[in-house]
Amino acid sequence: MRRLHVRGRGALRADQAGITVRPASTADADAIADLAALDSVRVPPGPLLLAEADDDLRAALSLTDGTVISDPFHLTGDVVALLRDRAGELGG
């Protein structure tokens, strides 16, 4: 199991995978829209949790309905699992 550490306001990092999980903000709107277009789906309803690798958005999870969008050009199964785990911790 990955060890998670708190980074900043609401951000988590999975050290082994280099993934940062954090809540989406209004400043993320364009990146989220780009990710949804890349995944050929609509932007899910917010609030969203985001997963980033090397400052690149890899996946987003809706805390409202559990919808996930992810980058189809990267393996994201573990990233989505991490988002779901974090959402469960938040009660989402």
C-alpha cells in the first residue's frame, strides 16, 4: 500500500507513484476541460478530485456521482484507484 503524505491545503502525494491528489479549483477549469476532451467525454459534475503526475493532469473524479475522466495516453488504473480511495476517506 502506498504511503500518503499531506502536502498543502487538501493535497496528498503518493510518494512511490509521484502522484499528487488534490481538490480542483476554478483555476483548473481549462485543464479539466482539456482532459475531458482528450477522454472524449463531458466534464463531470463538481466538486472534483484531481490526480497529477509531474504537474500534468492525469485523472479527475467527481465527488458528486463518482464519474471519472482520465488521460487515455497514460496507464491510469492505479491513479483512479488512488482517487477513489481518497474520495472514500473524504466521505465522497
